[in-house]
Amino acid sequence: MKWEGNRQSDNVEDRRSGGGGGFIGGRSIGIGTVVIALIGWGVFGINPLTTIGVLSGGGEPQVQQQGPASAPPAGDRQAAFVSTVLASTEDVWGQIFRQGGAQYRAPKLVLFRGATPTACGTGQSAMGPFYCPGDHKVYLDMGFFDTMSRQLGAPGEFARAYVIAHEVGHHVQALLGTTAKIDSMRGRVSQRDQNQLSVRLELQADCYAGVWANHSQQARQWLDQGDIESAINAAEQIGDDTLQRQQTGTVRPDAFTHGSSAQRVRWFTQGFKTGSVQSCDTFGAQAP
Ligand SMILES: [Zn+2]
């Protein structure tokens, strides 16, 4: 992926280190918790905050105090990569919203380590990257990229770009009112149906990531051979069935919250092929 030299976003907020930010917490979460979290949440969740106490063993999570927002330091290559991908999502979604007669309000992306306060409660690295609709921010511990490469079998820069684009997809859902609509249905349906709604929401975010990939490639011509495959591979490796099989040896479709590997691959590919938001109607589809 030829990302270097492209515009970087101003919307990255770096909470990774002290620098006056009053850093208390640390990387207190071990690999074991990451694994547990991946079973519970799948990856790239939305608003994943009700089980934090469970994941952290019931103890109080250590939280970084919120200092003034600051941009990542120059020369931080991985942060520059994240900023560049985020900037591309701003350009792509800005254009798509404009064409639809609306205005796109870009999300902030918070880089953190360990734990950090969010409008949805305390966010933790162990949950994997997530989006909080309450403050319109994407939360990312870039250590997750190592987890992808080393534990999840999903290496590659464009696989990482897909993660960011998926979270931005949740932001688009929030702007379009989809998230609120689904939230209002949650309390009235069974756990099984809640999971189904969650799957459709997640698959739509995958499709939106594909839509972004399509438009960003048209604008930047930055994909190399194998890049799309690395994103598709990531979608496959983080399918609920694949993760369940790895972690527990069995597959329980009723417990899916993000979709199977085949579904995640299909919807990302759908968005990438069409470049069309309308093609991402996972709620209208009989069986997504
Ligand atoms: Zn998600």
C-alpha cells in the first residue's frame, strides 16, 4: 500500500503517554485477556462497554486521565499511517455525503494504551478497537495491529486500514441514524435476535469499509497487489465461526455478534466491488 506522502488527518488525538496528560494506568492487560475479549466481542465492536468489569476480573480498570488533546509526534510511522487512512475516510465519506445532499462530520480517532475514558464508559485495549456513538470517537490501541499479525493471522497494512475503515463505518451508521434505530430495538427483543441485529450492524460496517476501499483506490491508486486480499483475509480470520472454532473448538451460530467469516468477506467485497452505500443494506437482506 502506497500511503506515504498523502494527507494526514488533524482528527487524531494521542493519549498514549504522559506528556502532561497524567498517565496513571499502564498495559495491565495480558495476552490472556485479549484472547478472552476476542471470544466475547469478536473484533472491531461498537459500544462494547457493559462487560468491562467482567473482562478485567471485576477490578477497577486503570484509566488514563484525560489531558488536552494532542496530535501524535512527527516521525511516529504507525501513527502517521493511521492518520493517513483516517484522512482518506474523511475525503471519501465527505464526498459521498455531499453527493447525497448532506454534510459529513468526521469522527475523532483516539490513540491510547491500556485504558481510557470514553462517553461509553472505560475503554480498554483488551476489547480491541471500537467506536463510541456517544462521543463520535474511534478508539484504537495500535498494539492490536500486532495482535492481528501474530495471533489472528491477519497481517498487512491494508488489513489495518480495513480495521480503521470498519470503525469509521460505525460512525457513518451513527450519522445516518442506523445505530440509534437498532439500539431502540435491542431492549424489546430476545438475546438471539439482539445478536442477529448486531451481526447485521457489523456486516454493514464491513460493507462500508469496502465502499471506502473502492473510493480511496479510485482517488489515490494506492493499492498494491495483495492488498485487497490482506483485508479479505482479515475479514475471514475475525469471523465469529473462525474465532469460536479456534478458542473453544465448537461453533455456535446463535452466539454470533459480528458474522461468520464468509459473511464478513462477502459484505466487505460487496462494498468494494460496488462502491455504493445502497448496496450495503444488510438489514433488508433476507439472510445477510
Ligand atoms: Zn464493528
